[in-house]
Amino acid sequence: MDADPYSFVVVGLGLWWHGCVPVVISPALTDDEVRYVADDCAAAMVHLDATSTRQRALEELFATPPPVLRR
């Protein structure tokens, strides 16, 4: 997490201003759960604020295209 607690508020407001919808998730989620949330909300962009080891694992996970969700 950022050392500056206000940065999230500033970034969140900036995203809303540009019509984006930030989806904040728990750092306790597994990689598969993170991928599920990203797929379910049809994320066009993913920002990873994690340790370098977890970030590399998630980058590999997101390198493959998500499966098509049927509703």
C-alpha cells in the first residue's frame, strides 16, 4: 500500500473525474480471486500495488487473455 494515505483519495477522484470506476480489492485475495474480480468487472486496466514477488506473479497471470464470461 502507498505510504501516503491521501494518494488513494486523489487517484480515486481523478479516475471518477475521467469516467472510470475504480474497483478496490483486498490484498488478502488469492491470485485466482483477483483474476476473477478483474474478469467479472471487465477491467480495462489493472493497477497492481503489491510486493515485487506478488506483482510478478499477477503480471504473468494477466499476460494471458481472460476467458469470455457468458451471462
